[in-house]
Amino acid sequence: MTYTGRYLSAALLAFALVSASGCASTTKQEGTGEYIDDTVITTKVKAAILNDPVLKVAEINVETFKGVVQLSGFVSTQAMSEKAIAVTRAVGGVKSVKNDMRIK
């Protein structure tokens, strides 16, 4: 292998390593796969809330980060808040639920 060939191989290897580490997750940032998983969880939770006859009228926002779902917004009663948490916990992939909902 020539000097130029070695240099090119080393440069390509360095680029591959930097590119691969760009997809890794940190405590404050998700990797690509985790982002997709969280998007799927968020969509499933929103669908479960909308399909529940009691909750579909509530103003509930859903965000997911690394499987932890945060519910925020407004509900009419404490029972609706508890129901939203229960419905969310039943969705596959949900690791835990943070409740930031307010009763209006």
C-alpha cells in the first residue's frame, strides 16, 4: 500500500468513527434509534388518549424522552389525570410517566 493509500484509509476510518459516534446517545440527547422509538411511543400514547371516551376531550400534551413520557396540559378532574397516567403506562415501551397535568 502506498503512502497516499494509507493516508486515505486512515482518513476514511477516522470519518467512520466520528460519524458513528454522532448517532450515539447521551444523557441529554437521544441517538437516532431512540428518537424513532420515542416518536412511536408518543404517537401510541396520543392515540390511546384520544381513543378513551373520557380523555379525548382533555387538553393533554405528550412528550417522550428515552421511554419516559411526560404528560402536561389540563384535565377537568383528578380522576381524569389518574386515567391518563394509567392509559399511558399501558402503552408498550413506556418506562415511566411524569405527570405535569393541571386540573382546571
